[in-house]
Amino acid sequence: MKIAIIGAGNMGGAIARGLASSTKEMTITVSNPTTNKLKKLKAEFQAIVTTTDNRTAAKDADIVMLAVKPWLVEQVIKEIQPVAGQVLVSVAAGISTEELEAMTGQLGITIFRAIPNTAISCMQSTTIIASRNAIAAQEEMIVSLFSDMGLTFVVPEKQMAAATAMTSCGIAYALKYIQAVTQAGIELGVKPGVGMKMVAQSMKGAAELILQNETHPAVEIEKVCTPGGITIKGVNSLEKDGFAAALINAVKIAAK
Ligand SMILES: NC(=O)c1ccc[n+]([C@@H]2O[C@H](COP(=O)([O-])OP(=O)(O)OC[C@H]3O[C@@H](n4cnc5c(N)ncnc54)[C@H](OP(=O)(O)O)[C@@H]3O)[C@@H](O)[C@H]2O)c1
């Protein structure tokens, strides 16, 4: 399988590294207009083919992944001219599969939108996928590629904005939690470096409880809240200060 990745930035670079670390048989070609990121990739993974020419990268590729900024997507599609039989995967935020299909000028071409989050760089992405004109085997293939780099969820196109706000943007809200709790710890005398790791590991633990046990957060919260104890005081303080409402609003605003 030949995969072309157009754009070697945060997303393209992370996807290239993730795919190159996978055990799947594939040839990966990455294109980028400047060479610094390409040289770095090549130094880390000799097997990755690099080029500054998008057309060379995309020619003969089975899968072409677009990892450029959203405003460059149309220009790059026109440049590479994907053909029927190639699978186009866009990681660009905010461009629907319908718009992507129109940009290609090829009705019926197989299109995927894949929205990872930045944790893809440590193989812990939450990747949201929607497809157009794809058969089940193609969907399985794309899900399988991204599943080597974290957890992957296929959603209908109309849920893409909501799921992106919850996960791709949501990682920033989770990081705000880590930052704020670390700040509280500093005020209480805990050194920032160690405090930050404590909070990050607590958050990882909370996430693992949900993912491994498949329980509801309320069930796990109840386990921590001894009647008359200290945790429930904090939980009630969060309620009073609008913690849940602030997060609900943040996700809804980001999804607009
Ligand atoms: N970051 C996120 O959390 C996130 C999450 C999900 C989806 N996305 C999407 O991922 C896409 C890429 O974002 P990013 O954060 O990876 O941006 P980025 O780090 O700026 O990477 C974009 C890359 O595209 C290259 N580029 C510019 N013009 C190009 C062209 N004509 N042909 C080929 N490559 C070109 C840039 O090269 P130079 O720098 O050398 O100019 C850069 O390496 C965006 O559409 C974004 O919406 C991002």
C-alpha cells in the first residue's frame, strides 16, 4: 500500500511518524514545500520517502492524506488532481466530505475526513472519521491505520463538528484543567514541575477508569466522595462555580 502525506507539519509529521512505526506494510511519501521538516522525518525514519513536489508524492498513491491548513486544501487538490481509485483523506478542520468531493471535480471519489487530536504525536489520538463514497473495506482500512495511533471513532458527517469540538478542541480544555489544578497546587506549596505530572497522571487515571471499566463518571465520582468528606466539598464548589456549564458552553461554541 502506498500512502502520500501532503504537508509535514504537526499533523502530517505525526501521522507519518505513527504510520512509519506501525507494523503494516506500506510505502510512505511525505511532501512539504520546505525541507527542514522533511530532513527531520528522514533522519528519524529512513524508509519515508520525502519530496517538495506534491504531485510526485500523490502520483500512484493508493491513499492521499491532506495535512495542510484548511485554506490550502482546494489549491492542493487542484494541484495533485486525485483520480478515481485513489482514496483521499483530509485532516483539515471544517471542510466537509461533500465540499472535498466538489473540489476534486470527481463525483463518486472516495473521501474520508479524519480529525485526530495532537496526542497523535504520542500515539494517543482520538481520531474522528467520516466517509463519503466509501465501501466497508475502505472504511476498515482507514480506521485500522488511525487505530495504530490511538482510538478511532466513525461518525456521520453531521456529527463531525460536535465530535471535533469534544476531542480535537477538547484536548485543550483537558489541558486547561491540568494547568489550573497545577496552579492551585503551586499556591498550596507544591512545586509546578512535579505538580503538573501529578495532575496529568490523575487525569490519565480518570480517563482509564472510564475507558477500562466503561462506567459513568458519576459512578466513579461517587466512589471518591465520602459523605462529610473533603472531595464532595470540592465537587460542590465546582458545581457552584459553574464548572460543568463552562465546559458545556465551550464545546457548544467550538462546534458552531
Ligand atoms: N493541530 C491540530 O490540533 C489539528 C487537529 C486536527 C486537524 N488539524 C488539521 O490539520 C491540518 C494541518 O494542521 P497542522 O497543525 O499540522 O499545521 P502545520 O503544522 O502548519 O502544518 C502544515 C504543513 O503544511 C505545509 N504546507 C504549506 N503549504 C503547502 C503546500 N502547498 N503543499 C504541501 N504542504 C504545504 C507547511 O509547510 P511549511 O511550514 O514548510 O510552509 C506545514 O509543514 C489543518 O488543516 C488542521 O485543520 C489540526
